[in-house]
Amino acid sequence: MAFGPDNTYGRHIMGHHERDPNEVIVEKPDEWWYKIYALVIVTTVVVILLLKLFTWYFSR
């Protein structure tokens, strides 16, 4: 059984809740998403470089 914050039984599992169908969902601006994309690309490059360094170090 899952009880919500007001101690009533409902669909309050893992932080999910029912949304109001009339609720306006505001999207993030493009600039915010460009920062996320750049961060993902930088993180990917760093991980690949670290894997290569790890491989080089332990293959000697």
C-alpha cells in the first residue's frame, strides 16, 4: 500500500503524482538545453580519454 503525504491511500509511488490535465507545462529554453548537450559531449570525451589512459597505463 502506498500512502501519500496526507496519509491517504493513492498513487503516490516514487514521487509520481497525477497531473491536472489543464496544468500548463513550461518547457526549458533552448539555451538551457544547449548547455546540457555541451555537458553531455564534454563528459563523453572525458570518459573516453580516461578509458584510453586506463588502457594505456595497464597495457604496459
